[in-house]
Amino acid sequence: MCGFWRRVGALAFGGWHNVDVDRVHYLRDAVERTRHIPRLATAVEAPEEVHEYADFYTRVYAAAAEVSGARVVVDSSKHSALAHVLRWSGGLDLRVVHVVRDARGVAYSWTKTVQRPETDGTGEMTRYSPGRSALLWNAHNAAFGLLSRRGVPVHRIRYEEFVAEPRAALENIAAFAGVDLGPGDLDFLQPGQADLKAGHSAAGNPMRFTVGRLPLRRDDAWVSSLPPRQRRLVGAVCGPMLHAYGYPVFKEGAQ
């Protein structure tokens, strides 16, 4: 464990050894699942287990902010169920950036074999079939829309828009987060690339661990690499929401 996370654990809990990991895992299974979202979204008052789980995260965020000196802490875990849990925390100014990508691009990405960098090459990222990915894409995006209707500030941006104009996108996100950007805050962005410093991700896609130059380019490999039958399947399952987000249900040249 790196020094940053050791300091976070010490500040939040007096050391990570004081965290009841089995209890946290139990709470995760009890409240942070997609199937729990309807209950979380419609409840007048959340069960005590929801508050207990949200408090664990709130303490980690507060400690991370203090250790890093950051004005905003970004949790990039992306789970819509977690966002619904965190809206019940009284100690968070929760704001959600909802990044949407074409469902067919997401489905293709989930079919690829990718090594998990935090496992020293012994583990792989989860893979899903295109049909399963399509159902999850619908569920998670709908959940973020529901979160907005429950009063949580949600800023939506399409992946394709971000890659095309990353500086403008980050300026809008900063304004949404209540952060006043200084003159050099976006100097790490250059035409077609970003120069990244070391981050504090503990797990996830290998791209999250990139340090140095990261090319910024739109990835539409799915147009030629996702088999036509699978493209049509995902397009049919996700058609209404694709249309709502401004995507063509049947992409030109990919029928």
C-alpha cells in the first residue's frame, strides 16, 4: 500500500487494521447492488445499513481530501448503486458526472481480455457478453437519470464530446463542481494528448495507472470489430436510450 493510502487510513480509522472488512463486504452486498436501486431511490428514509455504508465512504473521502489538500475528491468507481447510497450521506456535497458512451462501444470494450495491473498480471478485468453489457448499460444509465430526479446534481457528458473538446469539457465540469480554475490548471492538456501525473487509483482499467503522455483520440474500433449481429442486438436492446442521448440506433456503415 502506498504512503498516501496509509495516511488516509490512519486519519479515517486510526489505521486500516481497524476496519472490519467482513462487515464492509456484508454492507456492500446488502445495499450496493443494482437490484437495490429502486428501493434506494423510492425510500422515504434509508435503512441503517445504508447510512453505515455511506459513512464508511464519507470518512474515506474526508481523509483523502485532507491528506491530498484537494478541493474536490473524485471517486471514479462508476457504480450507480453506490451513488444512490451516497445520496443518503449527510456529510457529502455529492455531485455526479455522468459520462455516456455509445452502448455498442461499451459492449465491445467489455468483450476484450485486459489484464488487471494491480494483480501483477495474474488477474483479468471482468468480461461480459454484448447482450449482458446492453442490459447493464440500460440499467446504469437509467439509474443516473433517476438519481437526478431525486435531487442529486448530475452533469451529463458524452464520451465523444469529451474527446473532441477535452478542455471545454473540463472547464464545464469544474464549474459544475464549484471549482475556480487557475491560469495553469489545465496546462496538462495539449492538442491530442494529456500529460498525467501519478494518481492514487487502487484498481481498475490499466489506463487509470498511466503516468506521462496519454493520447486523446476517439476510439470507434467497435464499428469494424464488433460483429454485425452483436451490433444489431445491442442497438435493439438499447435503442430508446441511444436515441435519447443523441446516438443513431443504426450507425451509418455498420448495419
